[in-house]
Amino acid sequence: MLKVPEHQVAGHQALDGHLGPLIDDSGRFYKPLQSDERGSKEMSFYTSFSSNTRIPEHIRRFFPVFHGTQLVEASDGSGRKPHLVLEDITSGHSKPCVMDIKIGSRTWYPQASEDYIQRCFKKDRETSSLSLGFRVSGLQVYGNKESEVWKPERKVVKRVIGDKVRLVLKQFVSSNPSMDLDSNPDCCYASSVYGGSTGILAQLLELKAWFEDQTTYHFNSCSVLMLYEKKLLGPKEGGSTAAEVKLVDFAHVTEGNGVIDHNFLGGLCSLIKFISEILTNPDEHSPRTCLQDSDKNDFPSENGAAESN
């Protein structure tokens, strides 16, 4: 029995008769194969990537496991359609806090039509993509109360520009997430989620090191998905969050042709800078209540090694 993903925060959603992804209870995610060239491009990428022996094993963990394609009943009632069968990243999580961040100051690819390029450029200019090299596409953050969850609508997320981007990154690791983007998040879980030798920052730095060398692919309009389990965290102290970073959305990947993907790498470096600054000064413009002992906060340096603050 396939169902609509409960924790999807961005992209096409299988709601109200629209075509979108589905999940099952075995930990698999069924993404409709788009009928135009985007579908064939994404299929080609997964096929190429899964068989590419030059991809280091430690990098493969940042990509959803690919299980091929399958004909399943589409969510829009249009009958059996081909779907990519992928790893359901949120499977096994009770209260997953998830953020989808589209990487790159340019989200169009060189071979796209002029109309598509202009539409993408307009969106890049109106969001934080052009100025920061990344933009928040969607997120959900669980609060400390049983049913409390902050999942802003897309029209709210589109307004996340300038200093508000930093605030949302703080909200993501806060015990008091709020619909009010002008509120002061407490950054209660910054060190547990972003920091440490296995935290999100360490994983992003590991990806950065690979992107500084890899010239096989150019990841146009791809997203970094950040995830952690809120249920493992108490209201005022950190714990093991099982923080994860995944790359998703590969419909616009092109061949690298021996050239470094500076567009993606630049956006990734910008995101790393923001998260590093939050770890260094978690209480900047934030209330000190619920902040963890700064002497115990570890975060990785640029070479990925953990350092004591």
C-alpha cells in the first residue's frame, strides 16, 4: 500500500489529485518519472552514479539508494506510471526535522531553453540564490510539545532572504521554532545537530572536499537535505540526533567534462559559512535560555577535524 509522504517539505506533492511521490512501509520512496527530458536525465544520472566505480564509498552515503524503476499507480489517478524507486530518507524517524536547501547561485543549466533560463533567473534573483548561493525550499521543525511542528507554507519560505536565512537556520536547531521569522530562536540544539565529528557541518565539509576535486557531474538545481530526529533530544539538552545530509533532485544534472562544478561548490561553501558562524556564536541575537554549555560544544574545522570551542 502506497501513501503520501508525511514529511515531504519541498517539490511536487501528491495532494488534491496532483502527481507527486509516494512511499511504502518498507522504506522506499517512489518518485514519478517526469515525462519530458527531466525524467530521462534523472534516470540517467542514477544509473550512471550507481555504477560509477570512481565514486568514493564514503560519498555514496550522501545520495539516496537507487532501487531502479517500477510501474505503480500514480497519485493523480492517471494509472500505472514509471517511478524511480529510491531510499525513503525519513523512514524510521518519529519526529524528523527536515530542511531542503537548493544549492547554487544559478539553478538553470546551460542547455535549457531561453524561456526556462529566464524563469529560473527571476526566481534566483527574487530569493537568496543569487546573493547567497543557496535558498531554503522548505522545512519542518518539531517543537518540544507532542503535536507541535513548524512547517511554513511555500509563500512564507519564499520570503526567506537576507538575514532571515540565518534566522531559519537557527530555527532549525531551536526548541522554540516559530512562524514569526523575526523572533529569536534559542539555538538550543546547534551543537548537537550542526556540530561534532558526525554532525551536519562535518558532513558538509566532507562533501565540499569531494566537490573540490570531482569533475564528472555538474549538479544544477540540486538540493541538500538536512535531517535529524527530534525525539532523541530533550527540551534542554542535546543527545544523539543521527543527523544526516543527503543530496536530492537530479533532473538537471549535466556532464562535468573535466570541469569543477563551481556553481554548486560556491553555494555549498556559503551554506557551510552560515552554519559555522551559528556554531561559533550560537547566542548572537538569541536568548541564552536553553543554550548548551559552550565548553562542551564541538564543531569541525575546515579540514573536518573536531575542535573544542
